[in-house]
Amino acid sequence: MPLEILLVLVVGGIGGIALLLHLSGRSQQVALTPDSAREQWERHFPDDDIIDVTISHDGHAALVRTGTGNGLLWSFGADTVARHLLDYDLLDHPEGFEILFHEFSAPRALIHLDEFERRHWRDLMEPA
Amino acid sequence: MTDHVTFPDAVQWAVPFFIAAILVEFLWIAIKGRGGRYETRDAITSLIMGAGNIASGFLLGFIAYAFFMWLWQITPLNLGTSIPVIVLCFVLDDLRYYWVHRFGHRVRWVWASHVNHHSSQHYNLTTALRQTWTYTFTFMMVVRAPLILLGFHPAMVLFVGGLNLIYQFWIHTEAITKMPRWFEAVMNTPSHHRAHHGRNARYLDCNYAGVFIIWDKLFGTFVPEQEDDRVDYGLVHNIGTFNPLRVAFHEWVGIWHDATQKGLSLRQRLAYCFAPPGYSHDGSRDNSNQIKAKHVARHPEDRGTPGFERFAKSEAESRSSA
């Protein structure tokens, strides 16, 4: 196949499919509830014993306290990703917290928190 | 031997079909309200990985091809290009695919290339196109050497390999539940391949087939999809990025970080490169066998069921559950 035609097909195909998916509402992030957050955490870490779950007001992140320490679960498109909070930096962000994981495959998570939540989450994440 | 043989690049010619089939699957799901899920960024990432795979073929394909042509020059055998020879080449290349794919899950160096294909938590036709950019670096082209030394022309071997990949495109769907029983018995199908993409303990390291599922049945790696254990797609530790560069290279970066840690022996460094995924020198990670063992410890009722055969019930347990 001539290279120009292949290029047009690939670029046009990706662009067209992206537009179709976005316009049909496939770009929405999953919203978590306490129950779904627990279920999702157990899916990612079936060995963990969950103590409690704190959901951000927008439903796109959850701080999960487990028997082995804290973890963060966050919306990743229509799905979720979870990490134990072991090797990370917690940065203030105008919209909440930015968490840097020092991990190439999950570099950062932006957590949307209001002022009250920000204090509460910091207390939970960094107990005195 | 230097005779000139040409075959079309089947994968390139299939690109319009790929795009059309994705649109049909999407519309089917949208209209029926079942049969899979699509998410914009996940799909775009998969499609860009597919485009990058074709580009990496343009950029690096000459390395494998030069190797194959060298083998072709030294072999005294030439089976020609008749239809029966092409069919035989297709079947033998599928056996080659089975083993390369199995190495791809059991050797971390090869997994580093293949992992991106499993990195989506979705399973639809775009997932089929989430292909590697780094296959050349795995050196798995050597597994094709016997075919060429047996007298199959390199162009034919690459052609049937392309047909193999095209076959595997359509099985990346939830829109088809089961094919007729005879077909499920012989061929790789959406059901068999859904199980292969599962991160559930039961489905780890199963169903490596490309076209013919008989290889898995022959070599003991077949696990049928279970109605009571819905496939959960993705990786044991799912990635948190849609960035195609991170998707393509994350496991290579992981190998580098692990193998260059201070205080390791040479054996441990090599194990981080070539042992099954999940190896760790300090026992801080689990490989697939350990994940399965932990699962049956939590769910003893699954002992001896498909995917957990090696954890078969003891005689006493069998008697008490009978």
C-alpha cells in the first residue's frame, strides 16, 4: 500500500474514532462510591484488609486505609488504578493534591479536594 | 539461495478492515447496550500503539529481514511457494507464535515488549491493535529460524505471520460470546482469548495460541473461560497512564531500575531481566504461581478447577466435598 494512503488511513481512522467516542460520551471518568471503591481496591489488591475508605467530593479518588498502610485509588477513564502510598511526593495543587509516585507506569495522580477535604486527607496521609 | 519472491504486507492492507470493524463493533455495542465497552483515551492509546507498531516495522524490520535472508542464503533447502507449502508454513508459524507468545509471558525480557498489549483494562477491537514497538529488542526473531532453514522463504514466513496477526484481530471482542463447538475445539476464539487477557488468578499464563487453540491443549496451558469467573482485563498491577511512550517502554524502565539496584548478585540481576514477571530478590513481589497459590488459599473451593489444576484437592478434601 502506498505510504501516503496508509498515513491518511491511520491518521484519519484514529481521529475519526476518537471524535466518535468523545461525542458519544465515552470520555467520562468513573465515579466512585464507598462500596465501589472497596470493590475496586479488593480487585487491585485482593490480599489487603480494608479498614476504611474516604472518597473525594467529585468521586474520582479514594483514600483507602488498609492493614498494611494507606493507598490511593483513582479514576482512570472508565476504570480505576490503585497504588499503596509507599514511595511518593505529596504536592499542594490549586485544585487539591498532586501525588507523584516515582513510577514510570503511574507517574502522577491529581486529586480534586476542597479545603476541608484537603486538611482531612493530609491528616490521614501524614499522621502526626 | 537468492531467488526473488514477494508477498504482500497483509497487515498494511488490512488497515481499512480494522477501522471498519472497530466502527461496526462500536455501533453494535451502542445499539445493543452489551458486548463490550469503549473509552476514548484507552482506545486512542491502543490505536496509536498500533500505528507505532507499523512504524517500528518500517524502522527496525530490516534487522529481522536481514537475519532471515542470511539464513535463506545458507540453507540448502527450498520448498517453493505452492499453496500446500504456504498452508504448511502457516500452521508451523502458528506453532512458532505459540512459543514466542509463551516466552512473552514467562520471560521478563520478552514480557517487556508484550506487556503493552495487555495494559488496557478494556477488551475490544482497539485492544487488538495495542501492539509492541520493541519486539526487535527481544530477539525472538530467532524462533523463526528453523522455518527458514527448513526451506520456507522469508517473505512467505513474514506473510503468514501477518495473516496470523490479522486472524487474531477479530477475537479481541466481547460482542461474540461463543462460536460453534467444533470451532471452539480447534480454533482460537474470542472466548479463549478473553481468558488469556484476564488478570484473574485463574487465567494467568493460559491460552497462548494465535490461530489454533490445539497448541494450548497439547502443551497443557489451556483454560476455558468460566461463566462463574468473569474475566477482569488488564495487568496484575495496572498502569496509570495513557501516554503511549510510557505504555511502550514502562517494563523496560522497570527492568533497568530493578537490575541496577545496589547490592545485588549477578544472578539476581539476570533474574530481574529473564525470570518470569513478578520475580524479586527479596520476595516483595508475587509471580503468577504465587498469585494462584494465594488465591486458592483464600478460595479453597477453586482447588482443582480450570487454571488451578496443580492445586488439586487432596483425596480427603475430595471425599469430604462429595
